[in-house]
Amino acid sequence: MDKAKIAICPVCEMEVEIESIGRLFKTNYFQHTFYFCSDSCFKIFKKYPEEYIKKRKKRKKKND
Ligand SMILES: [Zn+2]
């Protein structure tokens, strides 16, 4: 069985299947592609993209 490609919605941190819902709600920001679980998260991100990008970077650092 094919493994579904999963991204994390930067707004609510839910898993997003890139091949299905991720195709509908995605955006590029500073050469990064972000996928969203829903139109509402997509809209929130567009309003405050820097907030969510900052959060993501912080989380990444923690795991390193
Ligand atoms: Zn979301």
C-alpha cells in the first residue's frame, strides 16, 4: 500500500494528506510550501503568516 504523504497544518497542527486535501489548500511562502487542513486555517495563515512560521521554526529547533 502506498504511504500517503503527510504534511502538518501550520495553524492547527493537524495532519494533512498532501495528495487530497493538501492540493486544495496550499501556499508558498519564502520558498516553503505549506499545506492546510481546511479553508479556515488557510485564511488564518494568510492573515498572519509570520506567526506560524516562527512557531514552526521554534518547534524544529527543539527537536534537533
Ligand atoms: Zn488546520
